[in-house]
Amino acid sequence: MKIGIIVAMQKELALILPLLTAPVEENSGLVTYHSGHISNNEVAVMQCGIGKVNAAIGAVSLIDAFKPDVVINTGVAAGAGDDVAVMDIVVADRLVHHDFWCIGEEWGRVPGCPLFFPAQMPVLPEKAGVKKGLIATGELFISNKDEVDAIRSHFPDVMAIDMESTAIAQACYLRKVPFICLRVISDSPWCSHDNSSQYEDFWTAAPQKSFATVKEILESL
């Protein structure tokens, strides 16, 4: 299987690259990606940058350059409720734009697209801290409980909030490429009105532990 993996930040890329066997950096047009293998799968990993525009451009560019059988987005996200904690992994069963509205449409629905974009569910390891549910995306770093409450007013079952994954899901939906999304919870603004230090501390708190579970999921494909 050919797997394309997209992350937003250099810190996330640094955690994914050690999962590859003999990675090689390659360039194709606008895309710089790292090719290699995870288990028996041929893999290309790219860093798209933060935000929905970067994510969509990265997804289409990677699809055109690598022609993957499936695209996976992984990285970090904010937790959105009492059911998730820092270092948990949320695997999307569907995804939605939490900051999109157009007159005549449901909140979050892009005209011509479904409200919730589909996601494939990989085999989940039998361990605590791996959960499945709704992931919501918007152009805002969620930093406090009030912002989470506003999103939950539209999507009460949201589990994780990020800035890229639904844009990638939309690009994959339009290009008819299966999509999988795995997000490690880096902070919990649902529980605090100031989670910025919690987010910064995450990167020094051995997140490799959670990304090792990401590797297990990738190897199950």
C-alpha cells in the first residue's frame, strides 16, 4: 500500500520521521516529502504548514506527486471535553469545519460537500488512551474554555480540535482518496482558561510515547 502522511509542524515531522525505514528526501514541484517504508507499506511524509489553506494545498500536492492509496493526517490537537486527556490519541470517525458558515447552509457545511467528511477507521490497538470520535477544524488556536464551548454549541460530541485535518479531509473527499486522521491531545482548554503553558510543556513531556501508538496503527494498515 502507498500511504501519504501529512503533518503541519516541524516538531510533528521530527516525531514521524524516525518511524520510517531509510527515509529519503525528495522534491516534486511545490512538495518536499520524505519517502521510506513503515512495515510493508511505501510511505511519503510531508510537512504542509499550519492552517487550512496550507493543509489543502499540501494534500492536493502530495496526492498529485505520490498518488497514495490513502492519506493520513497526524499531529497534535486540543482536547474538547472530559472524555479526552493530554497524551490520548483521537482517531477521527468523521470531521467538520467548526468555523465555516454560508447563508442557507448548516453551520460547518461547505456548499456541495457533506457536513461531516468521512474518515476510514484503522484497526485500533487495545490500550487505554486511544479513542475515536469527531474532530473539528478551524483557523484558530483554541486557548480557553469559552472557545471550546462555542464549538461544542454546534458540535456537542466533538473530541478534538485542530487547524488542518478537515481541510485535508475535504481535499481527499473531492479527489476520491481515502482519508485517516490520528491526533495526539497536546492540551486541554476545556479544563482551563489558559492552556498555552500546557501546550508548550507537551513538547518536553516525551510525546514519543503517544507517537509510538501512531506507529502501531500505521503498521496495522
